[in-house]
Amino acid sequence: MGGAAISPAIVAAARYAVMVAADVQQQMRCCMPTVVDNQLEKFETDPEIRQLVGPSQIAFAGLPHAPVMERRNALLQSCIDRQQPRLPIVVLKVEIEK
């Protein structure tokens, strides 16, 4: 079964893509729900939210390479989408209260 040889450049590009995808997945440590049943209780008891009570920076993680307007529209759409009520975010900087 003779097949066409795969170019070393394609193999290298595929390996790089897998490494980048793994890095992005590691950076996106959570995908926070936009709506929960008891928001006050969730705010007061969720450890990730409690950690974010202090000054922090988060960023919308959807469409990272898209133009600003397209990212803004995707963010707004993610906020109102009831079929998939999750908002992809990345925590950039956290100052933990002591």
C-alpha cells in the first residue's frame, strides 16, 4: 500500500498546532457559566469567584485572532446565548486578598 510521503514541514506544523492547542487549553482553566440558579450563593461560596473578588484582569477567550468588532459581537452573543450558556474567559492577572 504505497502512499504519498508526508512532508516534514507538514509534520512539524501539525506538531506545533498540537502544542499551541494544548497551551491554549491549559490557559483556559475554566469556562464560567453566565447564569446560575442562586447567583448570590454561588458568588459567596465558589472558590474561583472568591479569588476574583479583588482586583483582577480577565479577557474574553473566544475568537482570539479575530478583529476587535468580531470579538465584541461574539462576546455579546455568548452573553445572551441560552443554548450554550457558557462564556469562555481567561484570567490574566489575579491579586489575592489576604
